[in-house]
Amino acid sequence: MTQLNIPIISIIIFFPLVSALALFFIKSRNGENDELLRKIALAASLIEFVLSLYILVFFDSKTAAMQFVEHVSWVKDMGLGYFVGIDGISLWLIILTTFFIPLCILCSWTYIEKRVKEFLISMLLLETAMLGAFVALDLVVFYIFWEFMLIPMFLLIGVWGGPRRIYSAVKFFIYTAAGSIFMLVAIIFLYYYSARTTGAGTFNLLELYKLHIPISTQFWLCAAFLLAFAIKVPIFPFHTWLPDAHVEAPTAGSVVLAAILLKMGTYGFLRFAMPLFPYASHQFLPVIAFLAIAGIIYAALVAWVQPDMKKLVAYSSVSHLGYVMLGLFALNIQGIEGGIYQMLNHGVNTGALFLLVGMIYERRHTRMMDDFGGLAKVMPVFATFLMIATLASVAVPGTNGFVGEFLILVGAFKSYPVFGVFAVSGMVLGATYMLWMYQKVMFGPVTVEANKNLPDLNTREIITLLPIAVLVFVMGIFPNFFLRKMDVSVTHFITQYQHRYELYVAETDSPVRELLGRTGLSNAYEKKINIERLNVEHRTSNVE
């Protein structure tokens, strides 16, 4: 097939925005046209998913260069441009985003009854913001999309959430916005530093990769980026906003938050913080790995004692994201590919769990496990889907969760054997609380009268869950299809990262400098460093 000469990335980014504007002009008073609005939004999200498959079909997995690149000068005097593109690291995150939005609209078909038009517009605007952040290669463009996504998510929680929705929405906004301010300061500093050192300031990410930033400065800039992304993931101990947001958000809000929005943090580490500041981020590796392990175990223990199913899944989300961070900061091919794969798995599995909890809540208006029991006899189809999501979440072989966690553990044992041991204990805890929840809700006698006549899943709900269930097994049995798309990009990332880190190590190796100076070889040593730097810059420029 021949690739069409069209700005496909821009089409994918802004099609949901155009669809949201179209919904805005449809009258909706007292429930009038709500069904039409739902159908239009669903159709638009399905078209968006089909459009995203274009980049999957034509994606070249043999190159690490950015693909489908669009670069238009925006404010030329400031080096600011609309610069977007994808590689193997961002490809599957785009597909994940477009895959879940139609499911979120479907699951809200009867759940959202008030302000339906505003809800659907918020969902579509959120999709545009998330996709823009995943493809942005200009720091200002990235920051605009990064901040823009806070608004529709704030509305989803604050307008259509539970009893404590205002508290949770404000907490979510303050946490994430506060961390982002430090990142904005670092972005502005990078611009002025590039202007001072190269003569032309730029926000172009690929150009900024080439900057040689002094180590003392690197630490402060890296810390600013790390803080913003750590809050978004969230890493322990910055996680406290997430359980509140999950519990109070409507089902669709919880799904999009778990499946996609949290990946902005893990993606940010890989795309921005680590390659921009290789030496400083390398020094933070043990700290991040320790916090990841602490989050895995702490969140698993807290999840174990939750009486509320949704809160249990929320804390399990924090625990599983700890594995993603452990894999990324293992800094080897198994760890990073496992981390990216686990981003996808976490979205699929945790998204499914939130969908299922939302479906049972619609029927009983309670999420307390003590209010259930014996539902497997009453709702066998529901029990089947919940079992699939539970087994995938605890990484049973044959499911997607096993592939991701296995690769992460291999990478962790290669880099941090002790942390690898603790990570295994987190898997045991995860299996314990997930199977405990399933046993308590699904098995035993039906002791509550209200549970005896609960209707099983309807056709719409089965259609919502079936693609996820299929994906669990496809990703678990055929992982190479997904991993091959990211192989070259991840290998290139590791190679460039290690080269640049070694260059900084060489420059800071003062005993070597003194020895070479005494032997009259210092000039040769400096020449070697400059040659290595030019080689690194040449290899980096090839990515463009």
C-alpha cells in the first residue's frame, strides 16, 4: 500500500476537537436530542480509531527516526513551531487512546443522564489533549496540550462525579498544575540556555537533545521535570490525589484516567526527562527505583484492606504503575520494553476493572464488597469478564499482564537484583487482594435479597467489554506483534542515552584529567571528548 501525502497526525489530533464543536451546535434541553448526541459522539470516536490505524499500518518499524512528522514555524523569532511526530515509543499509546474513548462513551450511555452534551464534549476535548501530548516534539506545544487536558478531566470529576467530587477535582487540579509550573520554568530556562550556547533559542525537542548542559544545572532542570511527571504517574508518595479522583469520577472518567491519562507521566520520563538530562536522571535512578518499589508494596497493602471495590482497583493502579517505573529506570532493553508494554497492559486491565465496577454500581448503587456475594450464579457473563480482567491484572501466563511484568522483572534483576526481589513480593500481594475481591463478590451464597434478581450484562455492555477481553489474550499470546514496533526506537534510545551519559562521566572524571595532565596527554583527552560529543550529536541528528 502507498502512504497518502496527508497530515495524518494533525487530522488525528484535531478531529475530536472538530467533533466536539459540532456537538456544541446541537440543541439539548431537558434531555432533547441526548440519544442523537451520543450516537454522533460514538461515531466520531470510532472514525478517530480507524484514522489512528492508518499510522499503525504505515508505521516503519525498521527505523528509529520520527515518522509522519509535521513541522510548521509558529513564532519564528522565538524558535517556536508546531512540531509533531511519532516513533515506536509513542505509537501504541496513540492507539490505546483512540481505542478507549469509544468504550468510555458506550459505558456512559445510561450512566450519564444530565448534561449529556457537555459530558460528550469534555470526552472529545480530552482525547484531543491527550493525543497532542503524545505526539508533540516542541516543548511549548507539549506543555499546551499537557495543561489543556486538566480542564476536561477537572469537569468530568467535578460535574459528573460522586458526593466528594468538588474536593477530588480541586485536589487533582492543584496537584498536577503545581508540578507543571516547575516544568514550565525548566522549559523556559532550556530555551534561554539554547539561545546562549547555540545563538538561536529553540523549543524543538530533538535540537534540545543535543545541548550539553552543565551537570549542576542538569540536576535542577531534571528535578523540575521529574516532579511534574512523578505527580502525573503518580509515584509514591505523590499518589494521594489519585484514589480520590478515581473513586469520585464517573466510570468513564476513571477509565480514561487509568487507561490513558496516567501514561502521560511515564511517557514524559521516557521522552523528555531522561534524554534531555542523561547524567542527572542517571543519578536519580536508585531513588526512582526505590520509590517504585515502595509504591508497589505500599499500594498493594492498602488495596488489600479496602472495603470499596473501586478504591481497591484505584490503589492497585498505583501499585502496577510502580512496575512501569521500575522497568523504565532499569535502563535496559527488557526493562524499558516491559515498561512500555505494561503501560498498555495497565490501561487495558485496569480500564476493564473500572468498567466492570461501574456496571455493577449502576445496578446496585453500592461498591462495598460486603453488599455482594454469590454474583457468579446470578450474573455469569459478568463473572466471566471480571475473571478475565482479574487474571490479567495478577499476570497469569497467557494474559497480557504476564508479558509486561516478566520483562520488567528480567530488566530489574539485571540492574537492581534486590529491587527485583521486592518487586516479586508485590506480585504475590497483588494476586492476594485481587483474588480476595473476586472470591468475596462472586462466590458463596446470595445473602442479600437485592442481589438475587440482578440482570446480567446487556448487549451494549458485552460489546464494550468484548474488545478488551480479546486484547488481553492477543497481547498475552502474541506479544511480538507489539514489541517489534518499538524495538528499534527503544534500542536507539538506550544507545543514545548511554553514549551521552558516558560523555558526561568522562568530563567529570577529575582523577583521569590530573593523570593525563601530568603525562602531557590532557589535550589529547580533551580532543577525544570533543570527538565523542560530535559523534553523539551526529547520531542524534540522524533521528530527525
